[in-house]
Amino acid sequence: MLPFLYVLTIVAVSCCVSGQVLYPPQYTNTRIVGGEEASEGVAPYQISLQGAASGQHSCGGAIIDERWIITAAHCTRGKQATSFRVLAGTQDLQQNATKYYYPDRIVEHCNYEPRKYRNDIALLHLNESIAFDNATQPVELDHEPLVPGSRLLLTGWGTLSLGGEVPARLQSLEVKYVPFEQCRAAHDNSTRVDIGPYAHASIAYYHDFIRTHLSLSETETAEGTPEEMKVLRSRRHCS
């Protein structure tokens, strides 16, 4: 089984508006190069986050529960939940879908830093449950830390070349995990290779962020705001 963190990789790099890709300013090589069309059923958790009005693909995401989607915070920043719709159960953006799901709440990581893309993670709560079938399933969360050399599967609709069009069919690419410090050293310690002070946190802490929020969703305040949320390695709380 491929660890859960891999889902986040393409989530954060496949943003576009009206068919034109928007790249995070610090990351100009955000594309799936050397990838190929994903085999059918390889990622039943993969969703396309789209504009509710335009119907255009804007970001990728993954199903983690029948009412929850995980995506990148820079995809949702400054936007209302009602401005999105979620397409699930297909690998073809041009396929006529008979069912879309609509978010009613966005929960961004409380320590998200937009300028540096630290803690670039957000959860979307849907206004109804996803109907699971063979083509639509939640991602399996991995609790173990990554091991150097582990095989990683990236999936998404990221462009195949810088500035290119978003492909209609889901793409996939297999790579190997490289520890953060090794990656940064290979780039001469460039500040552009910076995912925050929790870069070395294990998958379990990403899962902790999600699991804690899901459990608290049953004990929310009257306003619908979670009482608190554990975050990554530091175990700090968000109000």
C-alpha cells in the first residue's frame, strides 16, 4: 500500500482557472513530467475540485470519509465553500457526470502560511454523503513514517509541461521518496525547498490532523466551529 501523503503532492500542484494553470509562485516546476495516463481504478479516492459556476477543474483532492475531502489550502484560500463542487468516481474530466457533491464548509490548517506554502492543507466538508462504489472509495491512511526509497504514486490532472493545458484524463507517476534534508541539500539549501518546520513529521501526524477534526465534528459548537484540532508533530491546538 502506498502511503497517504502521496495524495497531497498532486493536490497542491494542479490548480487552474478556466483551463489555464495557476502555479504557486515559488514552485514553477509543478507538473507531472514523465507520467502516463493512469490505469483504470488506480486511485478511486481521487477527486476533481471544480468551480461550482464554471465547472472548470481547479485542484485535485482525495476522499478521506463519506463527507470529507482533503485538498491544498492554497486552493481554497479566500473562497467560500459554496463556490466549489466535487467530481468523484471518474478519471475523465470530460465525462458527463450525473452526480456532483457540494462543500458546505472549509477547514484550513490553522498554521497555514500562504507566502511559504507551509502546512498547505485544507479539509472540505460535504453537504451530503458520497455514495461509495468500485470507482469511488476513501483513501487508506498510512500511520507509518516514510522510509527513504519508498515507492510513491502521484496522481492528478497536473499539466504535462510548464504552462500546458490540464489533461482530460487522470495522470500518474511513480517516484521514490527522498528525505526533506536530502532534497533541500540537493538544491543548495534553497529557501524555495521549504515546507515548514514539520517537514520531517510522519504520516501519522497528518492523519492526526484529519482524525481529530473528524471526531470533533460530532461535538461542534452551535456555530459549527470545531472546539479544537490537533496539528502535526507539535500537538499544538487550533481554536
